[in-house]
Amino acid sequence: MKVKGITSEEKVTLPELRTVILGVESERIAAEKEMSYEFRRSMEHANQLAKTSPEKSRELVNLLLKQEKMKPEIAYRIANIMPKSRDEVRAIFAKERFTLSPEELDSITGLVKAHF
């Protein structure tokens, strides 16, 4: 019986996750191990939804965290989704107890467009 557990936990963006998954995939191919259904689905998900490079996504998260009302969870969500319009950014902030001004929305979409 295999025992699985969490050894460490850190936040990563989807493009960073894709590089980790590609590394694990190459190790499994080299060791001639079978890839589980869940692993194959994770690879497919990361390949389809990652829209930028790992370096650009990490840089975007760091720039977003410097903004006033930004929480780390929201910064990572924005880097993963890469919203293109004010409405998409507003939807990400929908659960928060505050609203963003049009200038704040424009600055976030500007950062996203610069790192696309």
C-alpha cells in the first residue's frame, strides 16, 4: 500500500506548475513508469491553460503584490487567469469587501497585458 502525504506547500503559478509537471513527466518516461490518469489530466490542464512563461508569471505576481489592496491568493489567481478586461478583474475581486476604482482596474489589466 502506498502512503501519500504533503511534504511541503508553496504557491505557484500555472506556468510554473507546467514546468514542474514536465520535469516529472521526463523522469517517469526515463524510468519507464506508467503515468496515472490524474497525472495525465493535470498535464493536459496545465498545457491548455498556461498562457505565459514561468518567469513572466512570477514577475506579474510580484508586481501585483506591490499594489495596495492585493492579497497573495488574488495575485496568483490573476496570474493564472490573465484577465483581459475590467469585468474579468472585477469578477476575481467579487468576494472581497471592497470595490476597485477604475484606475486600479486599469492598472491591473495593464500589468496583465504587459506580461502576456
